[in-house]
Amino acid sequence: MKTQVAIIGGGPAGLMLGHSLRAENIECVVLERASAGYVLGRIRAGVLEQRTTDLLRDLGLDERLRKEGIREDGFNLAEGNRMIRIDVADLTGKHTTVYGQTEITRDLMTAAPERGLEIFYEVSDVALHDIDSDAPFVTFHKNGTQHRVDCRFIAGCDGFHGAARRAMPLPPDQVFERRYPFGWLGILADVPPCHDEIVYANHSRGFALASKRSHTRSRYYIDIPLNQKIEDWGDERFWDELCLRLGRDLAASITRGPAIEKSIAPLRSFVCTAMRAGSLFLAGDAAHIVPPTGAKGLNLAASDVIYLARGLTSYFRYGEIDQLAAYPETALKRVWKASRFSASLTRLMHHFPGDTAFDRQMQRAELDYIAGSAAAQTAIAENYVGLPL
Ligand code: RFL
Ligand code: PHB
């Protein structure tokens, strides 16, 4: 088959890009390794920056988001029994929205047929060819048959473990990485949230996060060492530990219930500054990973998509390559700032093995400073709500 843009990966980045291109009448196909059900079963992001919800509004894909998304005007940093509220709305004039990544993905999948966005699920052996030329192509298998997609550009939206980045020549000086010595153990439970806004907690026992998906569905995380497994964490052990880490007052508001999902996500900061090689462009987690502290990953995927769709539109509509050529530089500015914010919030709210009493005092002093400084709170709020494009 022949198309203008072959998109590899049908997660949020691939689907948002596909819809953005179809809105400009650009032909594209999406190739996704997993089944639609599997993609929807992955519980991940929950907090959307205003720029991300604006993108979905501009695409006319926010009907359910407007009804079911929960507006959040602030969030909290907790330490022991003290809570520092960051009044995001007051400090920035903007807000975030709680709406699950699963729900966005479902909305984008549902609207695909009516917008002429073709998605091939359960494809295997995706391989990229001739990316150095103006006529690259992608091959893949589906139901035992090999297919070939000829195109002008390939968009690698296939996440951190995908095929696209591996198809690029990657000099070591274009890869930047930090691995963290812990992961987040997350559970989803059909119980009312313990607080009406998100709480990030730094307790002497470790990190905890209280979030939600709706007024009746909670999402909680604690950090655990990388050598621990899900089987080590029965529901009751998780709830006990969460209550200890969130402090007395929040613990009193926690409703326990069976976990309907439980997973571990290792934390990593990763930036591949080669976001383009010839006719191949990377977007979303394929190009960068941030630790989830600060909720930037999905939002960065959305901003990449906005920049990349603009560049591709300018190329296909006016034959201009400049905006597309500037994509890596433009996108990376935002990526590095979000990486900095996520890494610094991770440092502030977690205990690292080997931390000394001095390191602990530094965290306390920083939290004290934030508690008493409108300037510090503004800096956090503007990063959390999303820096301008
Ligand atoms: P995805 O979601 O990984 O999608 C990539 C898709 O590509 C497919 N794929 C392939 N398809 C074809 N051929 C191949 N060879 C392929 N290899 C892979 C995969 O099956 C998949 O469907 O990347 P994308 O689209 O770039 O989206 C990125 C986001 O998923 C990610 O950044 C966020 O989930 C990060 N994140 C959060 N981001 C936020 O903005 N706010 C949050 O509150 C937030 N919370 C989180 C998070 C990530 C977490 N984990 C699990 C890492 C919380 C957690 C716990
Ligand atoms: C979530 O609701 O899953 C969530 C919220 C905030 C984060 C990360 C994840 O920083």
C-alpha cells in the first residue's frame, strides 16, 4: 500500500499524530504491534496539561473528556503530616485535568474510522527501510502475510522499546540516560479517592502518590526497590504501607478495596536528541522518557505531536521543509525542560539509597522554602501545568 506518512505505534502519540494529520487531509496509516484491547488495558497517565486537552479540543475529540474529565486547580506536596498546596490555577491562570490515558486512547480509537484513520493492530516484524531516501518504506507481517507500506515519511511513535529508534544510527553522544534505583508500584481500585487533589508524599518510609481516575476510582502509588515483585505486595500490605506514608490525616480518609490493576514501573530519565534521521521522525516515549513524578510523559508526547504535525502539514501543503527540519530542535527545548522538572521533583520527593542525613535535611529545607515562597510555588506550578509551546 501507499500513503504519505507511516506511523509506527498506536499509543497516544501515534493516534494523536494520525488524527492531527487526517484533520489536514494528509494520508497516513498506523501500525500497532499489540491488540486494541491490550493497548487499552495498560493503565498509565492520568494528568493532562491544558495544552494537551486543547489539542484534543482542536481535533474535535474531547466530547467525553469535557464530560468526564475532572478539573484540578492545584496539587499537594506532603511530608509527614504537613501538606503544601500548590495553587496552580491561582499562580498560573491554568489548570490540569484528570482523565486516564486509557480513555484518551479509547476516544482516539473510536473516532478513527469516521476520520479515515486506518489502524492495523497485531502486526509483527515491523521493519523500516531506506530512511535516508525520499521514498522510505515499512514492512510488517499481519496474519502470516508480509505487507509493505511505501510513504514519504515515517513517524516512530512506538514507545521506548519500539523498532523506530533502533533503526536510527545513534551516536552515543546523542543519548542521555539516568536510571533510578526504585520503581513505582501502582494500584487502581474502585474506591473514592482520599483527597480531592493529587498528593505527592515524601515520608521517611518512602514515596507515595494519591491520585484518581474518577470520583469513585482511585490510583495510588508507592516507590519500592527494583528487586521487589508484584507478588511481594498483596493488597493489604500495599494499603498498610500507603497509609503509613501518606500520614495520619490522609490515612484516615483512605477507603480500602481490592486492586483491579497492579503494576510496577521502573523510573528512568532518557533523551535521544536524534529525533530525526532522514525521513524518519521520533515522537513521544520513542524519543524520551521521564520519571512519572510531575506527570509529564503523555503531555510531552502531545507537544511532540503538535510540532511534528505542523511540520508535516507545512511540507505537504506548501512544499516547505524548514518547519519539519526544525522539529528536533523545537521539540527538544520542551523535552529538556520537562526532564529537568521531573528529575528534580523525583529528587525532592524520594529517598535514594545512600542518601545521608544531610541529603534528608536538604529535602526538608527545600520543602520548607517551597511552603513559604510564592516564587518557588509559581515555578513549580508553571512547570506542572505545562510550559508554553
Ligand atoms: P506508548 O504509550 O508506549 O505507545 C507506543 C505504542 O507502540 C507500540 N509498539 C509497536 N508497534 C509496532 N511495532 C513495534 N515494533 C512496536 N513497539 C511498540 C506499543 O504496543 C504501544 O502501543 O508511547 P507514546 O504513544 O509515546 O505515549 C507515551 C505515554 O504512554 C507515556 O509517556 C505516559 O504513560 C507516561 N506517564 C504519564 N504521563 C503523563 O503525562 N501524565 C501522567 O500522569 C503519567 N503517569 C506515566 C504515568 C507512565 C507510567 N508508566 C507505566 C511508565 C504513570 C506511569 C506508572
Ligand atoms: C496518575 O494518576 O496515574 C498519576 C498522577 C500524577 C503523576 C503520575 C501518575 O505524577
